[in-house]
Amino acid sequence: MNQNRITQLFRIKHPIIQAGMVWASGWRLASAVANAGGLGLIGAGSMYPEVLREHIKKCKAATDKPFGVNVPMLYPDLDKIMEIIIEEGVSIVFTSAGNPKTWTAHLKENGITVVHVVSSVKFALKAQEAGVDAIVAEGFEAGGHNGRDETTTLTLIPSVKEKISIPLIAAGGIATGRSMLAVMVLGADGVQVGSRFVASNEASSHILFKQKVVEAGEGDTQLTLKELAPVRLIKNKFYQDVQRAYENGASVEQLKELLGRARAKRGMFEGDMDEGELEIGQVSALIHDIKPAALIVAEMIHEFEEAKVQVSKL
Ligand SMILES: Cc1cc2nc3c(=O)[nH]c(=O)nc-3n(C[C@H](O)[C@H](O)[C@H](O)COP(=O)(O)O)c2cc1C
């Protein structure tokens, strides 16, 4: 495919970004995607600072292509995380879940390309104002933590496109070349793909979670825990326990207590399919196999090109 603003910004071949994802995207996945011509992101959200340093070092050894780090800004050791990113010479950072004003200037002074993840037009404008180089606009169908406004990708991308001038990356519900083409028609310059890469050989997710993603059908995920931080989950036993708590009028404190600590790790990394928190997108309904990340990238691009030809005949 042709080069565009996103491939040029990151110096990559294909405008496919593998999302930073807790308990899924370490150096193995990020380097595999980088070597396949996309942009791989290490997900710092589930890493202690020194663990992140290890992953960055291993990623540098595994690829000579650009890669980045995703930093959810709720992170307790944020100063240390950013220090390591700068020390290790990482050239691309995707920030999420926080105010883009806090870190953008400092990162950019250190020569880093900064992208911020948003779920609404309002926050897209704030991110652009903060001076980021590009925006990820993530729709309601996405896996993981999500916006409160429930705006779907189909509506969000053209709405953000109307208001911002910097490069735009679409996320939420994209797992195929056809959906990639669709969001690019709506105004995106590239795509950020999460759930599809969970079901890849290189994801560090537990095999039982990967299999659960493959088995999931339409309607098997739900956005919940809006009072804490809205998150889209597979409807397993833990999810049912949360629903029961809602029915019994649980307070925010009670919900926090029910969530407890390390639920996400327990489910997605340790493989407890009943008690763990299993974050995945609606698009899991369209994921039918676990395969190498490079094949996911190659198939998406192939399907994208085929779909372009089909569309030209309409
Ligand atoms: C298992 C999982 C973990 C995630 N963790 C993070 C994270 O740590 N930081 C972040 O910004 N987004 C996170 N996300 C959201 C993704 O970065 C991405 O935007 C989203 O998955 C895109 O939607 P899709 O799942 O429909 O492809 C996560 C998503 C999943 C499925």
C-alpha cells in the first residue's frame, strides 16, 4: 500500500499499530509486529519500571525497526517509567488514560514522537492542543478500558476527523483488512489493533485466555464497572459477580472491594477464566484462530488491498 502520514511519522511499512495491552504485549509481540512492517508497542501498564527496561532492551535486540511504548498515565511509577523510556532511547510513546498536557512537552523535548489515545472529540481537541503528533480515537467496541460516552468507531472517527488536523489512528473493532479500509474511508490514516493481537502466538496472554477469545461470539462481551474505570470484559463468572453486585445496589467502595487487586493479571496472564478479569473487544466474535503476529499483519494488508479492488467496482 502507499505511504501516508502515519507510515511516514513512524517510518513503518504498513499503517497498522499493534496496541499496547496489559499482560499481552511484551517485547516478543512488539518486535514481531515491527519486523512484519507494522508498529509494535510494548504495554508498560502491567510492568514494573525495571521489567519495562528489560522488555525495551530485548525488543531492541529482536528488531532494528521502530517500536514504541504505551503508557497508561494512571501508572503509580510514572516518573520512573518515563525516565527509563528516555534513557533507553525509545522514539515513540503512546499515552492513554490521563491528561496529555502532563507529559507531552517533556517527551517531545527528548525527541520522542507522542501519540495520545482518546474516546471523544473533546479529548481529541485537548490532545491536539497539548501538541501530540497524532491521535488514536478508540470506539466503544474496543477491548480494555474505554470511554464513558459509548461512541462507536463508526461515529467517532468521522467526528474526530472533522475537528482535528493531525494524523488520526482508528481503534476499536478493527481486526481485518476490510474494517481497516472502512475506517480509512472514514478519515483515519492508520489503525490500532488490540484484540486481534491477543490471539497471536507472541502475545504473553495465557493460552486459556487466547482460546477464550477465539471461542467468544457476538454479544459475549460487555462494558462494565463504569463507576471505577469503564472496561469491556468477557461475560465470565467474575463479570456475573459484578452484575449481581449491581443488582444488589453495590456502592463504589463495594465494587472496588469486589474487583480487588490483580484481577486482570489473574485472568489474562495466569489463566483463571472464572475469577479473573478478561479484557477483550466486541471484535473477538470475528477472531477464529491463534496465529503468528506477522501473519495477522500480512493477512490484513492482503485483505485491505483486495477490498480496495472490490470497492472500486461498486
Ligand atoms: C487485553 C487488553 C489490554 C489492553 N490494555 C491497554 C493498555 O494497557 N493501555 C491502553 O492504552 N490500551 C489498552 N487496551 C486497549 C488497546 O490499546 C486498543 O486501543 C483496543 O484493544 C482496540 O480495540 P480492539 O480490541 O477492538 O482492537 C487494551 C486492550 C485489550 C484487549
